[in-house]
Amino acid sequence: MDNRDDDAVARAERAREGSPFLSNAEAAHYIGLHWRTLETMRGKGHGPRFRRHGRFIRYHIDDLDNWSRDSGGTRAPKGGSDV
């Protein structure tokens, strides 16, 4: 991990103790995605619920936990559906 990752972890831990709202980068780190992946998912209408606080996008930790629990780790096998 480099210093930016350490900083993101520290910010996420502080947010967990204080404000439950995380920025895109903090939320992505919290659920184990690259920030750009989370941004792309949001643009396509997928991913965890988010809120706009003025011009800022924020994710609530409970929404991230719910999304991760409800949809995490479920992928269709390569080449088809899982049915």
C-alpha cells in the first residue's frame, strides 16, 4: 500500500467514527473497488445507492454494507448465465 491508500483507509476509519458519508474514493476503498469502477457503475445506474450533497457525491456506509452484502460475489459463469 502506498501513502494514498493509507490516507484513504485513515479517512474511511474517521468517517466510520464521525460522519457516515464517504466520498467516491473512500467508498470505493471501503468496498474494495477502484474509484473509477465505482464512478462507472454510478454512471450506468448500477452499484450502491448514493446521494448528492451540493456538488459532491456521497455514499452512506450502511448503503455500502447493504449493497456489498446483497450483490457482492455473485457473478455469472463465463460464457453464460448461472441458471
